[in-house]
Amino acid sequence: MKFLNSFLIVFVILFGMTTVSMGQSVLPSDTTTLPYVVDDLVNAIQECYEQPVQTNEYAHFLSNEVGFPALILGSALTANKIAQLKIWVKSNPIAIEKFLIRRKKNYDTYFNPALQE
């Protein structure tokens, strides 16, 4: 009888732990995380538009993306434009992925000594 009680207690504890751990992994998350840091990308885009040079032309394609704030090359961004840009960066991960790919290719072209001839 003592063995049966001990077995039942262990079984209930193990079953409870399994249920709790499985339940945690199944619950959906209310907060989604982006695979990039929004503020860093806003700063990078801001720099490309405020100080346009040949080595950051890769970012100018963003002007043609749907919903992208109207930014003027060579002009300082206002706080309102930066806020709009931040919202756009958060809501357009596909365009940001394109931006990051172009940024990497641009880096390799201009700054990666391993790829220089």
C-alpha cells in the first residue's frame, strides 16, 4: 500500500510537470519579436538619407517601397519623420530584409578587404 501511494504521488507530480511544460510551449505569444533591432536600422537609414554618398546608395530603393515616409536626400530628418520611419521599419520586415541584403553586398563591395583584389 505504501508503495502504491508513493507511485501515485510520483506519477501525479511527473504528469503535472509534463502538462505544465507542454502548456507553456503551446501558448501563443502576445509579443512578436523582429529579427532585427529597429532603432539600429532607423539610424542606418537615417544616415543614408541625411548624408548620401556613393557607398550608401543601396538604401535609396526604399523610397519606392509602399508606405515609406517621404524623405529628402541630403536633408535632416525631423522627429516626426524619424517616428514615421520607425513605424515603417517595424511593419515592413520583407523590405528590411532586402535592405539588409543590399547593405551586406554593399559592405562586401566597398569595405571587405578579404574580397578586394
